Amino acid sequence: MKRFLPAIIFVLALLWLASSWLPPKPAADDVDLASFGKIPVLVGGRIKPLDTVARNSLLIIHGKQTVPLANGKEIGGMQWLTDVLFNAPVADECPVFVIQNAEVLGLFGWEQSDRKYFSFTELSPFLKQIDEQGEQSDKLQSVQRSAYQNAIFNLRNALILYQRLKNSVQPEGAENFAAELASFESALPAAGKAARQRETGESFDQAKLDGVTQLIPRYQKLAEMAYVLVVPRPQPQGDWHSIGESLVESIGRGEIDPAAKMYAQIGDAYRANNRSLFKQHVDLLADALAKEQASATKRTSFEFLFNQVDPFTHSMVLYVLAFLLACGSWLGWNRPLNRSAFYLLLLTLAVHTFGLVSRMYLQERPPVTNLYSSAIFIGWGAVIVSLILERIFRDGIGAACAGAIGFITLIIAHHLAGSGDTLEMLQAVLDTNIWLATHVVAITTGYSAMFLAGMLAMIYIVRGVFTRSLKKETADSLTRMTYGVVCFATLFSFVGTVLGGIWADQSWGRFWGWDPKENGAVLIVLWCAIILHARWGGFIRQRGLMIMAIFGNVVTSFSWFGVNMLGVGLHSYGFMQKAFPWLVGFIVSQLALMAVAAAMPLERWRSFRTSTSAPRQKDQPRDLKFIPPRPAVETMSE
């Protein structure tokens, strides 16, 4: 059993991952939403599938990608979005809007309860109040808003997004939109003739002209409200516009764009619950777009697969399992559990890499473009270095670090994704030249190494203080690993900081401006230098190195997130108020662990505590004075 355990765990994990690649099959009584979800549209300057629009919109409005219904069932993002686009009365009854603030509930005269999700129908009587209060909050900086102001501001934005979605492909309340467009198109030639006759002063049929002009305000409002641009313009323009814009422009052309008519037919078929007709019109639209926008269709089909596979969520689960296997190897079954953890981490790293490379393909950019992608990349880099250490030392420590850091960074990324599309277009200041790509990759690699060094130090202190498992060989291995990783972090942090200065010189006209983010990068470099010089000078040994490495977590987390939360400088674009308590909690936990390690005498650490009644084990040190045969830097100890 022990011999085959790694293979069994690996095969089971592989089968679980393979199941996510199977295409979703609609139930017998459901329409084919998967095909509709692959249709490309333009939102936020990026072409993406409707499936991504559904997931991101629901995440912004609801905080989740599924909606619970009153009957206890749940519907996915595409079901919800299709209702919003084509069947607004049904969507209006879905409890998707989050309200947890007591003052916001009091504004509506509602009492606070365990319920936190409300429907558009329930909020409709209070839209004017929400808009007024939210507009006042919008005038304030995010750091100046109270909890109530943040809550009402977010609710107002969610309602605006929802109403824009409802008016993206058809006017809200439209019943037979395909027939309306057919009537509109048939009236265009006569209306155009009447308009020309009026311009030349000839007699004209006012009724024929009115039949078209009366619909223009309706379609102009549709153009103003649209959130999703669904109609591609023919080449050479190649850009996209909304159905409302397309209908207004059709007056001059004398005909309606085929894509607009197809969306109307899809909507009518959906409301009629005609599954075959819905599928037929979706396939026709997909084929037409594939001919006009071949590259966009190919990319959005891949993004649909990427959404379905969800590599980062699967990676999180596997990282946790690998971490537990690595920790279990310290308690028993050392070799089989350690090998199981290592092979599982290789598989997880492959999935993590697939997600990272897929994002690069979809965005056509380097791996790091925002805070979300930085978390993905930092975890990826730390896992690779951890696996290298595990391959060298084979003691389970590298595997445990890989599992822990991989999971933690992906959890951070998961929460950073709450604002919507993580593949959004780059800000102008970031979309410049090659120096940005090299700078962010190098500096985030330095972040990865610093967090890995801190994790190794945490393992050293936790195992030393609270368990008897920190033997001399393990302590020496942890010391060598931490020292080597700090050297690695020093190199990449320094190179990344210099490359950032070069980029700043080309983008902003100055190499250094004492921006908070720049200062944070320098803090990491300086702290790495302080650790190394203290080690080389003999001021610290094993315990001192580990305490200083843990403080490196504090410095790195502040440089990564903290400087953004100051709300000043050229790098304040990544501010996230919700992350502030978590950052403070993390820093406090690191300081507490440092205090325990520094304040508790070594003889009180469980791994170094001796019993007067029992003989000392051969591999149990009397203290931490592990003096090497020669004064090699990496084995200097306390």
C-alpha cells in the first residue's frame, strides 16, 4: 500500500482535474446556455465571451457566481445573465443585491435580520434615495467614506450595472422584439423617401416618417444604457457598437445589422422557452461572428474553456492536500507521504502554470499586470523555488512551503477578483514598454522569495517552540534554505527596483521620485541587505536569522499591499479597503511569532528542552550551538 500510495493519489487528482474539462451538458428541459455563453462581445475595451460577462457582473453585484433561489436551488451566472438580458421580470425577482449595513436597511425602513440578499423588485421603490445617497458618497475619496457611505455607494453601482445589463440587447419590457425590428426595417425605405422629399420641399407622407422617428428615442436610450457591445462593425473599422447604436445607424443604411436581428430572435425564443429555436439562432449568430471576427471567436472560446476549467480553484484544493501530506510525512510514513506530496505539487504546478499562461494568452500581456495577477505569479514563483528546495533536501519542508504559499496566494487572488474582470485593459501608465514587463516580473519574483524565506522561518520557529520535531539536521537544513532564499530575494528585488527606475525614467521622466511604492521596494532591498550583513558579521545566528526573515514578511506585505492603501502616489491604483484589516492581522501575527521566538529562552523550546530523568537522544541537541567544522556562512548558528 505504501509503495503505491503516491501513484494512487496522483491518478485520483488527475481524474478529478480531467472531469473539469468535460463540456457542460444542459438538462433536457433547459436551453443550451453553454453555446450562448461562448458568443463574443465587447465590454470594458476587451472582447470576451458572454460567460465571462455573466461571471464578472454577478461577482460585482452579488459577491458570488451563483444565485440561490427561494426553492433552495441555485442558478449559475449564464442563467442569471440570460434572464437579465431577455426576461427582466424573472431576473428582477432574483435576490442578488447585497445589503448588510444597518443604516442602509434603515434608509428603507427595514429591520436588520439574517437576510442579506434582496431583489430588484424590492429595491425599486427606493431607487431615487439610493441614487442621491450614492452620488454624495461618490464625491468622497474611498478612504474618507464611512461604512454606510461605502455600502450605499456599492449598492448604487450594482443597481446601475444591473439596469445597464437589462438594456443592453433589447429595451426593457420588450415582448416581441424580432417583430418590432422587422416592422422597423420594412418601414425604413418609405421613411427615407419621405425624409428626402421633406428636405427638397416636396409633399411627403408624414405617417411613414413618424413610424420610424417615433422609435428613434427608444433606440437612442438603448444605446446610452448599453453595458455590452454586441454588434461588430464590418471591416475596415473593426470596432463594436451596441444594438441601440446599430439601430439608429440603420436609418441611414436602410437595413438592420443581421446580428441585431439574431439577438432579437434569440431573446424571443428564450422567453417562449423554445429550446430548439434558441439553439438554432445561437448557432447562426456564432457562425456569423466566426466569419467576421475569427480571431475574437477563437479567443473567446478558449476563455470559456478557461472559465469552465477554473485552474486556480482546483489548484487551491490540491495545494491544501499537498500541504497536509507533507505535514503528515513528519509524523509517519515519511517516504510515501513525502513523495505523494511532491508528485501532487508537480501536477498542481502544471495546473497553476496553465492558468498563468492562459491569462497571458488572453490578455496578450506579461504575467503581472495588476494586483490579482501579482498574487498568481508570486505564488507560482514561490512554489517553483520550494519544489527545488524539496528536490535538494527531501525532508518535506519545501513541499509544505509550496502547498502553504500556493494556497495562501491563490486565496488572496480570489478575494482580489471581487471587483470584476481580472483581465481588464491596462491603465495607460502601465501599458508602455518592455521595462515594465521586466520590472514587475523581477520585483514579484523577489516578493515570492521573501515570502518563502518567511515561511521557512515560521516552520523553524513553530516546530522548535511547539513540537519536538526540530532536530539538528532539520534546523541546519532550514537555516541553509532560508539563507539561500534570502540571497535569491536580494538579487531579484534589487534588479527589479533598478528596472522600475528605468521604466519610470522613460514613462514619467524621472528615475526616482520617492513614491510610496518605490520606497517600499527599497525597504525590501535594504532589509535583505541588513539580514545578510548581520549574518556575515556574526550578529545573528540561526534564531536571529529566522526572526529577521519573518520580519521580511512584514516588509514585503507592506510593500506589496500597504503602500497602495495609503491612497497617495502614482501607484495608489490598487487600493482595496477590505484588505486593510487582513493586512493588519497578518502583520500582527508575524510580530507575535517574532516576539515568541525572541522572548522565550532556547531551553524552553520544546525541541530543545531536556529531561533530567531521561538520557538525551543522540540526534537531540543540547542547545542551538551547532558549530560547523568550518565557519561557513550558511551554517553559523546560535
